[in-house]
Amino acid sequence: MIVVGMMSGTSMDGLDVAVAEFELADGLLTLRPLGAAEYPWPPETRERLLGLLPPARVDLAEVCAVDTLVGQASARAAAEAVARFAGGRADLVASHGQTVFHWVEDGRARATLQLGQPAWIAEATGLPVVSDVRARDIAAGGQGAPLASTLDALWLAAEPPTPTPGPGAAQGPTPGTGATRRAALNLGGIANATVVGAPGEPVAAFDTGPANCLLDAAARRITGGRLGSDVDGRMALAGTVRTDLLERLLAEPYYRLAPPKSTGRELFTTDYAQARAAGLPPVADADLMATLTELTAVTVADALLPFGLSEVVASGGGVRNPALLAALRARLHPVTVTTSDDHGLPAGDKEAYLMALLGFLTWHQLPGVVPGATGSAVPRVLGRISPGSGPLRLPEPAGPVRRMAVLPPAAH
């Protein structure tokens, strides 16, 4: 089955689209990447998306309009990806949409809202569309996040132990230390992690806190909107960590909550860092970027090191930031830090391939979360399906998926 996966994360910088071919036999699911691309949001759409974020107050007319704009842009990207990477023939589209609110109260996820009307995608491609993938897990008592745990648990279970690390990677524990757990770490707007141990050991999955969202907000403010991120980590590398501000940032109660837990830009708002800096001596721009980079590294390390890991496999936009990767490797030492590229999945495309996987599972009426990963008592089939241009005929429910292997990319 060929599935198009579409994901826009909390950074809101654009739409990641990946096309994959899946085959399931005897509990082993294989994923062969067919191609992926990033489609930046049209400038007006991105500005209107950012305008919906807390603490802003918006009316329903704007929510309705942005839902359509995101759906139309997603439809164009899906149609182009089908033509470009699938030879014009695919079976299904799985669209995450753009999260604009994730309602968490007293540590429990109550609801979540993603915009991007799937009818536009179905109309443009003629394919059925899986969407709204988080709500059912929340209704079943889960956090609705991190759904990356589904891919991570199946994928790392099938992967061999630590590969040879790339240049500059921190070295892990020496053989014989007994550390067998590995973690997948996604560095999007929010950082989320999945800890995978030996077969049969429960999976732990949770959002650790901010990865890029505070950095991106600061970069936009510092540059007057010219830059949406700290390109190549240059600003952070030019600065010095302000320990007084870092201490205030680390006082955030979220970091002390036990997993499973989830968070978003409802907590880490665009003015979050500025509010925490109030009353301190002025913080230079470069020092602010260095401090926010260190915040991500410290909170990730504090969350992951107690698990006794042998390896952390990083992915997401944050792996393109050398300042952030260096800070993570320093804080996670002696754990080996690699990227998902070392394991066959491009770091920037991994979450789009995740969406393709979730679409495949939903189509075959298989649960979209692994037990224990999000906190739901019983894993559920996720999402809703919008019919394409033909009759909607679901296959018989498939057998369980026990592990997943990533095959070499298809040649073009």
C-alpha cells in the first residue's frame, strides 16, 4: 500500500510530506521511503496560523478561514507529492493538520484541535484521507501525544543496537554495562521522547518540554520577523548562558510531572521567555538564544538519563541546529547521540513518515498507539476517514504489528 503522510509541527514553518510503501506479513511491517519534501506555508497562511496561538484571542470566522487555507495548501502539496514520488498512483493520504490548541488541565489532556480541512485533500487527489488522529486517544484517556511513540516503538524494536556514531557523536556506555534501552527524541517545536527497552518491556513516551518553539519565537522577535529560527545556531553560539534566567525557566512545574504527559504552545507561548526574564538585568539577544538552547538540552537530559539509556536517536528540525545538538551531547554524555538518518529515516521527514504509518494502521483497523505510550487504558484505532472519489471499501482487519523495518529508499 502506498500512503502519503502529511505533518506540520508546532514550529508552524511548513508542511512536511512523505510518501511510503508499506507491506505487512507475519507481524513485520516494512516501510520503504519513496520520497519526501517540505512545502513552506504561504506567507499569509503562516502569519494567520501564528496569530491563532495563545495568548491571542480570535473569532470563529478566522478559525474557519484558516482551516480552509491550511486544507487548500495541504491539498496542493498532496497532489504534487503523489505525482512526484508515487508515479501518480497512491492509495491513501494521512493528514495531521496544524495543531492550534492542545487542552491540558490538571495533567490530563481534555481535547485537541488541528486545522486543515481534509475535504480539500480528498477533492484534489481523489484519495481517501485519514485525519484528526489525536482525538480518539484523548477520549480513551490518553494524552493524544506523543504519537511518534508508535513509529519509535515498532522501529527501534526491529533495529540492531547502536550503529557507528557519526562525526562528533558522544560515545555511549562501554559493552557490559547492561544499558539496553534506547530513546527516540524528536526536536520539533516541542521535544518528545520514546524510551524502548527489551521485548515485552513497557514503552515510555512523553513530551519533555520546548525544543524549538521558544527559540523560534525569540528569533522572530530579535530579527523583526526576518528569521523564523536561529539559522545554523549562530545566535546561540555567539552568546553565553545566563544562569539566572535558566534557573527561572527550569522552575516550570511541567518538568517535574511524571510521564505520560504532553504540552504545547498553550504553555510555552510566544512571550513565555520574556515573561520569565522580567525583573532580571537586561538579557542580550545572543545570551537569550544560548540560554533557551541550554534549557532544551537540560530538560531533555533530566528526563532521559534516569532511564539508563545506551543511545538517543534524534530527529526533527532541531538536528539542523549544531548549537542545540552540541548542548544535547554535552548534557547526555556518556550516552551515544545519533540521528535517525543513521538508521535509514531522514531526520527532517520522520514525522511525515509517522503520519503515513498511522494512516496505514487506521486503514487496516489497527491501533495507532502502543500500550502505555500515551496513557490510554486501551489503544484505539485513530482518526476519521474522508472518502475519496471512489467507493470506500476498508480491508478486513489485519493481524497485529509487532515490529517495523525501514527498507532502503526506492530508486528514482
